[in-house]
Amino acid sequence: MQTTLVFSRDEFRSRLERLQAELAKQDLSGMLIHTPENIFYLTGYQSPGYYMYQCLVVPASGNPVLVLRRGELSNVETYSWLPSDQVRTYDDTNDPVALTADTVREVGIAASGLGLETGSWFLPVRHYKKLEVMLGDYRLTDAQGTVESLRVVKSAAEIGYIREACAVADKSMQAGLDAIRAGVNEDEAAAAMFSAMILAGGEYLGMEPFISSGYRSGNMHSAWGHKVIGEGETLLLEVAGSRNRYHGALMRAAYTGTPTDEIKRATEVCIASLNAALDAIKPGVTAGEVDEACRGTIERAGMYEQFRKRTGYSIGAAFAPDWGEGHIMSLQRDDERVLLPGMVFHIPPALRVPNRYGVGFSETILVTETGCEVLTTLPRELTIAKGVTA
């Protein structure tokens, strides 16, 4: 058997120790973790099979135990530092929630406060209600965000993977921009992006790339839609690269032909707002101040109605259905959280008129000791796609 750890055992041990220290601060005797990113962060275990029940049982002291489907055991052996005596498996005909309750008692978690991720997509109401019954002598406590608070500042190894992911995103985006011509189907451009992504070493994504042309470019989260790209149309492309579950994202806009004055102005305002956000980023400033720099630029240009969203979000480890960590931290209005070195954000200002047009430009950035480092590298400009496919 070949074990492939994406982080050192010391880094995994440090993460567990920091979590257990947080549990002690919250007067919790343990925590049940159902979110795949958090399980990966603490153990290294990863698989697309997280649609089936899985739970990491973490006592406030001692070793965690992973509860999961029997068929995933080989992935634990491949990717995780957990030894076999810290894994409990269930067959498809067994009750995994009952196994979780048994495991809580088996590892010696005292019958007091037990943390749960009440905001996790992977703890449905029916499982929560069953845990309430089966662990009736415990005080189930909302501990949502406890693991995420450890994830928001990235380690050197995590930043290394994000750099690799950004390099993948750059190559995928460039391939998409190169494929754009009037007369080309959006599917062809999407295929070029996927091909370049995979050939550059990209792995499966937390969310699909977005590529939309003409009126569709004005609609948020429009993926390729079998539409033929026309002359005189805007295109909005957004893609992430992924390496060892860590993501780096990038957005760019293009135009087929000579852009109108309206598109030129929207482009200028959008790029200016992104530049203002990047200039504002440094340790000690708040998320709200970065948002004000970006959003304020758009508001002063009289284009806020085409924006109306957050400025950016944390990005790092992710499984579908999202490549971002906006639930951990976002750059948004009046947010008082302070930026720290080692935080990584995707900042994607976009200006959209629904069912008409959209332009957008983004970068993935690292907060440094003195400011920020832009990790994505493509030129920050409107791509002009010239020529018509015969």
C-alpha cells in the first residue's frame, strides 16, 4: 500500500492540537465533523464519495476516529495519516448515525457539551434529529466555524498548492480566451479550457468553469450553453485550478469585434475597482475596508446596480459544490474582520446587465506582511477576439 500525504504528519498533528485547544475554550468534550473540507484538513482523507455519510469524531483530548462507508477505506489508507484503529466503517445496509453515536462513547467523550457543525450541508436534519435521540445524555452545541477559524490563515504548504492551482487556472483561462471567435460554439471554448486545465495538472474542481457570451454574459454563473458566439458580443469567463483540493480562481472578459463605449467604460470601472481593492489590502485593514475600496469605485462611477454583491471571498481547500470559502470569510460591506498575513482571497468584481452583457476581472491574492501578492498572472485587460470562424 502506498500512502500519499499532502501535508506532513507534524502539520496534521498541529491542526488537531489547535482544534482541541479551541474545544477546551468552548467547554466542549468533543466535536462531530461532517464537512468534507474540514475532515480533509484534519486527516488528509479525500474522495468524491462524500455524498455518503461520513463523520470525524474528535475528542477534546486523544485521537480522532473517522466513521465512513466501508468502500472508502482504501482512500483513507492512501491519503490519511489515520491508522486503521482510528477508522470505523459501515456497510450500505447499516445505520451510520448509530455507528457515530457508538463511536462517541467508545472514544471516551464525556457526556457534556458535544460540538456539531449545524451549518454543514452534510448534516441533514434527519441525521441531526437521530443524533439528538441517540446522544440524549449529551448537550449538542453549535460549534459551526470552529475548524474553519483554523483554515482561514494558510500554512506555507497550503500556499504552495494554491500557487500551483493558480498556474493551472492561468493556462485554462488562456486556452479559453484563445479559442474565442465569432462563429465558435461556447462548447468548443469550454472544451479548450477543460483540456488545458487537465493537461496542466489540474484536478477535479469544486465548481465548473463558467463561459458565457452575448446576453448570457450578463447572467451570474452561466456555464457554457451550446450557444454560437456572435460578432459584437461580450464574453465572461471564470475558472479555478485545483491541486490537492486547493483552488485558485480567475475571471476575465472578452469581446468579439470592436467594443462599444458602454463596454469600454464598464471594463475601465471594473478593472479600476479591482485595482483599488488590491491597493487596499494589507495586514490590519478590515474586510469591510477592502470592500469599500472596490465597491466605492463602482458606486462613484454610478454603476452599483450592476454590481450589488461582495467584493471577494477566502479561497483554499474545497469540494463541490463550491470552490470558495466565502462561508469562512468574505470581503463585504461593514465586515470588521481584520486581514492577516497568510490569508488568500479571490476578488472578482463584475458588472452585469442581466440578459444583455457582463464584464468581470479577478485575481487570486495572498495577504503578505506588507500588502498582497497577486498569484494569478494573466494581463488585466479586455481580450479582443478578432476574426470570424469560416
